Amino acid sequence: MWNNRIPEYLAWLLIAAAAVIVARATHVQYLGDSANSRLATVWALVHEGVWHIDLPNPFEPGTVDKVEIDGHLYSTKPPVLPLLMTGEYYTMRGLLEWDLSQREDARRIVRVMTVTLIGVAYVAALVFFLLIARWCIPGPWTRLAALFSLAFATQLIGFATHIDNHLPAAGALMAALYFAAGLCSGRLAPQWHRFTLFGLCGGLVFTFDMPVTIFIVFAGLWLVVRFPRQTLLWTTLGLAAPLAVHFAVMVAVTGSPLPIQMRHELYLYAASYWRNPGGLDALNEPKLTYLFHMTFGRFGSFTLFPVLLVGLIGAAWTCRDSGDAARGWIAGAAAAFAVMTAYYVLRTNNYGGAAYGFRWHIAVMPVLLLMGAPVWNRMTRPWHWALWCLAAAVSCYSAWECFQAPWGEHQEWTCRVFGTAY
């Protein structure tokens, strides 16, 4: 009994340690495009009562993530995360008299936003990952190894101390999948509030990181098959709140419910960076080359973080084993991952811009590790653990590099080994 309790206690201690590390390491030394674009909207809403970020705005010059609509500049970022940041800033400005226009106040404000919105999402992803792993990885020590891999051997910890949308998406996705997996497996009773929470978390995934929504779609279809009436009623209710806010703002501000990223003409105003991009943004690689480097090449998720290979191996394993009880959900997760990756291959060209690794895979890294359940459950021999230790060592080194410098071009050790993209 104690042999089983020890890794469980260690798992919660690991999550607590990860939370402390992220909270203490969150220091605002650099604001890149991702933060500046959102902060420009926050400043405009609180100080001017408008969505456009035209000058004078202290954060607008520091971002290229903006478009022109009807003569005004707007952030390209979806509105819900900036709205949450706005609520926090409005509260801090009223209670503490902190002002984003003042450098030292801005550091404090952004640190609070980062810890509460990004760091908390990181911890939430770990917690819900552990809860799901209890169902599909019964071995307590292998479950602890999987949790360690997620916490310290992926991109999540590298981006957990900076303003970005990927960590909130990861936290919301893991919460949604916890309810979906629990309901469909019979481990959670089919009560209305669980369907509503699945919808709420799924809607937040859409507002934070839209392509990741494919995982919510697949999980929702699974729920519809098992519980058609409850899913269509209560999940729709949960979805309504975040989606209503998102689409209401999009229509009011841009005149269209479509994501700005789908309206390419808005990027081509006279002074736009995107009329003559540079660096990674100017790449025009063949699509198969692009696919290789985002997965197994110089920016490859599986090269930098080989612990994620358990997901691919697990998917291949279940495809061969028709009797595996996990075959259905692992195949669905693998299909969703393939669809999302194909979208980025066809619709992007810059590997996520000036960031460490292929950052658009961040939110689904927990799912990849869970897809490896057949692998984790077969880790019974010393050489199995030796292989994991080797993969974890490489992955931890990449995570450490990412933790030190998540933003910037060609920061990856793979670029020093295999050469840069240009």
C-alpha cells in the first residue's frame, strides 16, 4: 500500500514544486509581440475605452501582430484572453493605483497577469493530466514519470512564465478532456454540471487557441454518441458563454465573426510589417520540408522533446492491437493531432515565428503523453526505463533552453547541430 502511496504523494509534490518554480521565475524582462499585442488592447480599453490600438499607445509600436480596419489598428489576438487581462488591470489600477504607462508598475501588472492567467493554467494542465492518467496509466511510478515528462520535459514550462495563449489553451483542454473521458468511461456520473463544464472549457479552448478545438470536436462527438440528449443540451449551454463573448466582440470590432487570421487583406495596409516580412516570417519552404522540420527537424517537437514519441508509438501500437480497450480514444486523439498539424502545414510558414520550437504544438503536448498510455503501461524492464531516462534528459535540456529564452530565432540546440532555417 505504501509503495503505491509514495508516488502519488510525489506526484502532488511535483505539481507543487512546478507551481513554485513558475511563480518565482516569472519576471518581466522582455515583452515580445505576443504580450505587446494583447497589452496594447488592454491599455486601449482601460485608458481610452476603445478596441483600436492606434498611437498614442505605449505597446502598439512593440508588436507586428496588428491589422488595419477602417483606418484604425487592431490587435490580431482573439478577444477573450485580452478581456481577462483587462479585468485584472482595471482591478489593479483601481485598488493599487498601478498604471501600465509607468515602467515599474507595468512590470508588476504583467507579472500578476502572467502568474494568474498563464502560470495557473500550467498548474491546471498538470492537475487534470494527473487525474486522467489515473484512469489510463494505473502504474503509480510510470504515471509519475509521465507527469514529470509533462511538467519539466516539454515546452509548457518554458512558456509558463510569459504571456501567451498556449498555456491557457492547454489548461482548458485538459479540463475538458477530463470531463469527456470521465463521462464516456463511466468513471464520472453523467450529471448536468459535468457536461456544462466540458462545454465551458471547450469554448475557452476555442477562444484561446482555435486550431486546438479539433480535440474538443472529437471529444464532443464521443459524448454525443454516449449521451446525445445531455450533451446537446448542457454542453451547448456551457459553450454559449465564452463563444457569445468572442463572437460578439469580433462582430462589433471587426465587422465579421471570422478570425482575423483568415482575412489576409487586413494585414496588407501601407505600413504593415507583413508586406515585406523578414527572418522566419519570410520562409517559403516546400510543404513536406516544413512538415519535417516542425516534427522531426530543427524545430521538431519530437526532436527537441523526444518524450513525446510515446504518443506516436502508442497510437501505432493500438492500431495494431484490435483488442486494446484504449484503441478508440487514442485513435481519435491521433486523428485530431494529424488534422491540426496538417492545418499548420497548409496555412503557415514560419514555425510559430521567433519562438523556441514549434510553439503551436504546446497545448496538445499533454494529449500526446496520454496517447502513450500503452507504452507507459509496458514499462516493466530496466532497459525501458533507461530509454525513458535518455529521452527525458534530452527533453529536459530542451525545456531548460526554452525556459531561459522562449522567444527568439534559432535558440534551439538542434539549430546549432543541423543548421538554421536561413
